[in-house]
Amino acid sequence: MSAEYDIANPGAGELFESLRAFGYDLPTALADIVDNSISAKARNIWIDMFWAGRESRITIRDDGEGMGEDELRQAMRPGSLSPLESRAASDLGRFGLGMKTASISQCRCLTVMSKTVGSPLAVRRWDLDYIASVGNGEWRLLKGDGLLRDEERSLLAEQKQGTVLFWDRLDQLVGDVSSDDEVAQKHFRERADAVKQHLAMVFHRFLRGRGAITLHLNGRPIEPWDPFLEDSDKVDPMAAESHVVDGQSAEIKAFILPHHSRISAEVHAAAAGPKGWNAHQGFYIYRNKRLLVAGDWLGLGMQKEEHFKLARIRIDLPNSADLLWQIDVKKSRARPPAALRKDLQRIARTARSRASSIYRHRGKVIQRQLGSSDVFLWSHLTKRGKNFYKINRDHPLVRKVLETAGDKAPVRALLNLVEQTIPAPLIVINNAETPDALGQPFEDSPAELLKAMEEVFSALIEDGREKAEAARALVMMEPFNQFPELVASFLEKAGRMKTD
């Protein structure tokens, strides 16, 4: 009796080429490799990107537990572990595909060298071009330390244990170019910067605190990027909530970040993140402290808008919640279960409301403290249901210009002309299309900033203010309140000039 089934093994070359299309880019691919190193209890991970045109290479080395011959052979098998199998609580993997699919998405030749405390070097290689040349569909996993040169094997010589991945033939990143191709080299360096920013964000909770690991990129440690500014006392955290759905817990905590006037320009710029303030509002989903989703409203019917950009909400999940949250192979997407959507919407609306209140009314708080004539150059008026913007005639510098002008008519006409020709529609369109591309006051002209500061301070003094009172007004006045260190330096210098 003939068998009632066929053996339908997939062809190695065809399946590998298909697996390359999972949608990894270089930063997400390297993050997947770092996951493996952390799961192997590495304390240090070194990523090096070597430019040499078509011969460029990326290596990833760690000091984790390493693998012997049998472990490495199993780890190199696509689908080396079922996603349904139970895993250690600290395991960052799931599908048994990460190391292979992430690697071959970027290179056509993956070589892995590893050793444990009790075993010698083990080496395995997937070479897509070799497999294609054989042409019989066999899954030929090359082996033997002869695959590597002496200097390559020496990378683990001073370590008791650890693993090194070699990515060669970087067709996605480099292609077939010569080493003197300046455009390709510039792109290579730009992608290295993108890798640094991505890893700093994804692993920021591993890069600090007790038991922190160290990530090195091209010989330099990567500094963590904390989206919640938890070290700052200016952040307004909401109470944490714990929710359980189908036996899986989710810890949720919202953070309302401070208005830019309450933190330094450097802290504000860093907190914007790799993609800017607007892009990084929303939910941040973590699995075992590893960031999966960085700023998204998760299809809850909410849009990213300028006045909600201070709201960031953290969700912590265990790795047993992968199926419930539909976490994908790349660990870059997650979807909340239906039973949790109403709670997430409630938390998001509260956080967005508080963020919007800070964004819209921070200026009004300052205005009430000091009086509108001391703070804003522009005044907002509403007439017949329409918005208008007027230059504040009580601003000390405007008043000084008007008072010192021999013929005030041309100056008043100029102010009126400026007010009536504000390109409001163009500003609205540009801000909607590229909200984080708006230039900051005096961004490229610190000398002009200091000159404006000097003129305003002088106008305040001439207006009859005491020096201390004028200094307080200057510190809180727009846009000088965004440059507290420069204001302090200027006032210190102004005080010395008065006593000299």
C-alpha cells in the first residue's frame, strides 16, 4: 500500500530568498541580534561596521554563555524553537527565526563562531550564493573553523565564552560598489548613526541601573535614550495601572513630559528622540523591558497632533503575552487585545488632556505671573469668531522703538503691515506636513540672541525697572526663557559692568 502523503521539503535557496523579505531594516535587524546576546546573559556586546565597499562587513560579538557544536547547529536551523514552547521569563526570543532572518535580510553570507567555558570553537555558515550554486535544494550548513582566518578566530581568544556573528556581502546596505564610492560610504555612515539611535532607544532600560549591559558601536558605548525622562523632577507621571487579560498582565503608566520652558534646550532636544517630538507621542510597548513599539496610538482612533506631543505612555508585558498582543517576528509591532482597548482609550484620553493643557496654557501661567506686557511680543485676539495676531505695543522694546522714533507714523505703519501679512495658511500647512521641522528662535544666530537680550534689558531699565526686577522679567520673557544658561551668563556680565 502506497503512503498517503508526500514529503514536501522546501528548497533551501528559495526559502532563504523569501525569508529575506520579512521587512527588516539594518537597525531592527541588529536589535534582533542583540536580543540573542542579552538572552545569552552577555554583559558586553560589540557591534563593528567596517567600510570597504563591496567587501564591507558587520561583526557582532558578545561575552554571553556561548554555544557548543550541537547548540550552534540547532541555533542555525530556521525555526529552531517553536513559538508555542515555554521559555525562560527573561528570554527575548520567540519564533526561533531571529538570528537567521535578521542576518540574511542584510547579508548573503552569515558566519557564526561561538564557544562555551567547557567547549572549543564551533563555526557554522549559511552562504546563500553557495546554496544557489549547488542547485539541488539541500540545506547545506557549512561548518569548521577553517571557514575563518586566524585573525577572525582570534576575536574570541581572550574570552572564556562568547559568540561572534560575521555579516558579509552586505547587498542590502552596500551592494556592488568600490571602497572609494563617497556617496555609498556616506550612506553607510548614516545607517550607522541610525543604528546607534535605534539601539539607544530599544534597549535603554538594559543600558542603565543595576546589572546594566554595555553596547558598543564602532568602539564607543551607546548612551541610553529614555523617552520618559524619569531622572527629571519636571516630569508629571500618572498613577500606574495593572490589567489582566486572558491571564496575561499589562502594567500601564503614563508620563506627561515638561513644557520646553521648564527644561534646558539640550534636554528638550534630546527628549525629542530619533524621529522628533510629534512622532514619539503615544504608547510605548515593552516586552521584558525591551522596547517593541516606540510612540503609537495603537489604532485607538487617535491622531498624532502637536498639542499632544508631551504624552507618552508605557506598557510593560511579559514574553508570555506575545500571542495575545500579536507581536510579530521583527518585534516591531504589537496590537492590544480587544478586551483592553477601552481602558487604553481612557488612559490615553486622560494623558492627552493633561498634555494638551500643559502645551496650551504654560504660556498663560507665565503671563499671569509677570503680566502680558513683559512676556509676549505677540498678542492673540479674537474678533467675530476669527483669530488675529497683533504685535504687543506694551512690550518694552516695541515701546522704546515707538518712543524714540521721531516720526512714529512709518513705524506704526510697518507694525500694522507685519501684522496684516502674517503667512498663517503657509505656517499651518508646513507645520502639519513637517511638525518637527519648525526652526527654533535664534537657532543659528546666538550673537543676534545676545544683542536682542541686551536691547530688551536696556529697555526695561530705561522704563524705570530696578536691575533685579528687570533681570527677573528677562528670565521669564519669550524667547529668552528657552535659554536660561545664556540669560544667566548675560545677567552676570551686566552686573559686573554696572559695578566696574
